[in-house]
Amino acid sequence: YLIIMWLALAFASAFLLGCYEVNKKISLNGNAVIPVLFLNTLISSLIFVPFIFLSFCTNVLDDTMFYVPRVSFEAHVAVFIKAVIVLSSWISGYFALKHLPLTITGPIKATQPVLTLVGAMVIFGERLNLYQWIGVLLSIASFYMLSSSGKKEGINFTHNKWIFFTIISIITGAMSGLYDKHLMGSMDVMTVQVWFNVYQCLIMLPILLLLWYPQRKKSTPFVWHWNIVFISVFLIIADWIYFYALSFPDSMISIVSMVRRSNVLVTFVAGAIFFHEKNLKSKAVDLFLVLLGMIFLYLGTK
């Protein structure tokens, strides 16, 4: 029952993550990256401020899953480190998403759990069975097939800097996933989610004021989109469900991370319908391999 529970949570998180990616793509199209990212972190922080106030100054949230406990300075440092890792992943990922098709970035990011898996095996001693290994190998194969699909659109995986940015985003994202499993062993969901959002906003503020603002007239102008708000809302709900799934003692970060990447289905459909992206047939084969890999991983948990 517990395995079904944390797997169901992982799939729910994946769907919401797909909605988050679509709104992010809409917001970034022809827009300045840094202010969009800053506003995402600001809106997320503002959503969490009432929870901090109600937890610290009243008894309203006591004994509920939304209570934010007071934690040690060491715990805040640990969460701040997570904020730095995630922000590194987001900055590189946002720039890549702005310049690449969703039907390319989605399946590439779907291979991120392979890195998480290697780390989980080394750090947490997680072991995979035959089905799970088949799933991993299928995911790796899909990455190589995707590179040939990209060439049809003039995207050379070995020489395109936005592909390089995507890979940086994947590596730091995998680091974040492994660090999440470590944090969830000693902290509750709200502590991690609330404070890492607040710290991200505090880190982004000087980046916005010192790096982007003085150069704003020389780069892409910023345009407000209501989708920027939806980015934060979908991400907060997706992350809360994800952290809750990881809080189950028997949850496996390698499996949860892989399932979360089924969000590629949502982004792929959106790329076809809303952005009219090309070479969908060959990319659909790559996507099928990714999803087949996830099915094998799921079978391996039963």
C-alpha cells in the first residue's frame, strides 16, 4: 500500500510539473529570463509567508501538515545549500528552454533520473533489479535518438550552447534530487519547501539588480505574462507532493525522480499543439522509449 501511495504521489507531481513547464515556456518566449525567474521565486515566497506567520505567531496551523516549525541554524544552512543548487539548475534550464523547442528539452530532461539513479546507488546504497535496469537503458537510448532528431532542426547536440545549458541543468537537478532524499530524512516537508523558496528569492534579488537591471536596455526586454504566476502555483503544488512522496521511509529517490519525468508527456503534447514544433514523428519514438523505460521502472517496484 505504501509503495502504491508514494508512486501515485510521484505521478501526480509529474502532471503538475508538466503544466509548470508549459507555463514557463509561454512566459519565456521572447522574454527576459532573469526577471521571470526572480518573479517566480518572489511569488512562491509570498505564497509561503502567511504559513510562516501563522506557524510562528499563532496556533492555527499546529498539528497540521502546513505547520512550519522553528529549526536550527544548521538546518537553515542545509536548506540554503539546496536553494543554491536548485537555482543553478533553474537559471541554466530557463535559458535553455527559452532557446530550444519543448519537444527537445522535455525528453532530454526526462533522462535526468539516470544521473540521480547512479548517485542513489553510490550514496544511499539503492539497488535495482532487472526491470529497473531495462528502464534505465531505454532512457539512455532515447537520449541518443533525440540527438539525431535535433539535427533535423539544426540543433547539434555537441556544439549547441543551449544543449550544454540543458545538461548543466540536468546535472544540478540530479544533485538536488539526491540532496532532497538526504534532507527529507531529518526535516519535514514545509521546512524544506518554505525556506528554500525564500532563500532563492533572496539570492535572485542581487542577480536581478546587479546583473540584469543595468544591462536591461541592451538585452531582451521584460514583458509581463499572467503565466508567470501559474509557474509558481503549479511548481509549489508539484514540489509539495514530491517532498511528501520522499518522506515515506521506503520511497526510492531513483524511482520517484524517474516517474516525475513523465511530465514530458504534458510538455510534448503542448509543444505540438501550442507551439507547432517540428519533426514530431521521430521525437514521438524517442518519447515512447522514455515512457517505456518508466513502465519498466514501475514494474521493477512491484
